[in-house]
Amino acid sequence: MAEEKAASTKTAGGREHVRLYTRGTILGHKRGKSNQHPSTSLVKIEGVQTKEEVEFYLGKKLAYVYRVERCCARPVPEELAAQVLRCHSTSDALSQQNLIPGVSENIMYN
């Protein structure tokens, strides 16, 4: 009658870890054939496949979090914040902020 314990993600306080953000990738800037708009970034949201799913993220904030080396302390996390404006294609979103293109790090949506 030995019961097997399943692997859980509980902390010492008995609470479970819940991720309150979604990852994404910055694809680049909004652009046409001859013009580029560096203040508007294209973002691919992980797990979003349709325009209806993008509507959930409209108006929500996104943050690009990165670490900055300081002279004597350990690296300090910094962030660039932006906001989701509208749907771009079937699964991409536009955000209004000068974000760094081509970064596949964590973009967090709150």
C-alpha cells in the first residue's frame, strides 16, 4: 500500500508556483517596402495561433527583461516596457516601444 508521490512544484509554504506571464519573441520592426518604423515592434506571442487569441493580449503590458553588469555588484535586472496595440497577422502582435529586434529572450505579458 505504498503510495507514489507525484513531482510537484510546491514551495516551502505549501503554495504552487504559477507563471503569471507568457513568453514571446521580438521579430523586428514594423516596415513596408521602403519605410521602416523603429518605434513599433512586431512580437510573436508563444502559444498564440489565431487573431481571436491575440485579442486577449490587446492593451496588456509587455516587458523585455535583461541583466546589466554594474562595476562592483552582481548583475541587476532592467526592463523595457511596452504595450500591445493590435494584431498584425494571424498570430503576431504590434507593440509601441523601442524594443531590441531579434531577441528571443523572455518577453513577459502581464
